Amino acid sequence: MRLKGLNCYDESGRNRVGNNGYPFDGSLASVDILNGGCKKQDRSGICYYASFADQEAKLNTRCRQSQADSVVMFLTVVVLFVVLTLTYLRIKRTH
């Protein structure tokens, strides 16, 4: 996921939505999975979690959840490979 260089714990407006509004370059709101989806309107756009002040705080929450999900997925892959290796070794030993 594209969260490198972004700080999920910085709750400043600049970190959440950047300086210039849509497309929110370099901020949490620029990440599609965090911003809740965007609609382009002429030369500007609206993103659900980035365009409304009462929703901006959810960007940090969604960012932390995404980081936690990434860790869980990584650990799942590690466990999968360990189980496959142990199964292979067990089958090899019985034959």
C-alpha cells in the first residue's frame, strides 16, 4: 500500500488534506483507500473523508487500521509458508 512517508499519527490539517485541496498531493487524503472515494467535478473534486471537516479525523483512523491490516496479512503469509513447509516435510518423511 502507498503509505510510505505518511504519518498516521500526525493530526495536523496539512498531513490530512495537504495545502492546496483536491487532489491532496502528499497527504493522507491522496491515498484512495483512505479517502473514501472521490468524485471529479470539472477541475476540482470531492473525497468523502477529505472534503468535509467533520470527516477528516477519520483519515488518521483509517490509516492506522490499514497499517494494522497490512501487519496481519504479512503474518498470515508467514504462517501459511510455515504450515506448507511443515506439511511438505511431514509428507516427505512418511514416504
